[in-house]
Amino acid sequence: MSATSYATAAGAVVLALAVLAGGVPAGAAQNRTVWDGVYTAEQAQRGAPLYEQSCAECHGSDLTGGEMAPGLAGSEFAWNWNGLSVGDLFERVRISMPQAEPSTVSRQDKVDILAFMFERSGFPAGETELASRTAMLAGINFVAEAPAPR
């Protein structure tokens, strides 16, 4: 099983357990994507200075990356995460960023930083903030391309 398949399967198990435990409404978690307004503009505003303080040194103030760190906004970023879940992205950030001291940034601050990254990537804001619980974020699919207008 490839790493991507394993991550997808693990995300599905986490989501199923959350639904069974009542953590995610069964219908609401399915088919949500980063294009569905999964963060608020206010959350992205809170994330901007946090990004500058904790991430910009390596990933660049403009989120385009640096010598040793990838960009965190735009099409390359989106395609790197395409097909995975926001929960997968959050876990990566939660466990390993900032690289020197991951525990120095709270879960809430990290999810606010994700909201800022989503805003800078052109994903629309909505009415509900991103949760800082991985099980909730596992129900949001990362889709690089905007859906066709309905």
C-alpha cells in the first residue's frame, strides 16, 4: 500500500470513528472540500501574524517557499495536497512545524495559520471556522481545482 493510500485509508477510519462517536454529522462531513468556505476571513486574519512569526523565516513572507522549505500557497501547494484531507495537512503541520519546536505553536494557532494559507491560495472563506480537531478536519477534502460553476 502506498503512503498516499495509507494516509487516505487512515483518514477514512478517523472520519468514520468521529461520525460514529457523534463528532461529525454524517451528511455534513461527506463531500466537503476546501472550496466550500471551510474557514472564516477573521480566522485567516488571525493566522497572518502567526504565520509571519512562526513560518515566514523558512517558507517566505509571501508563502512561496525558500531554499529548504516548500511554498504554502498557490497552485503548487494545492496540487501537493490534492486528494488528501485537510486533516492530513493539519497533522503534518501539528506534528512537525515549526521544525525546530513544533510544540511552541498551539493547535488553534496552527489551524488559524492554515486558514491564512487557504485565503492566500484563493480558497473562499465561509461562516464557520476551521476546527482544531483532526477528526473534524479529516472530513474536508483538499481539491486543487475549483469545481465547475453550477
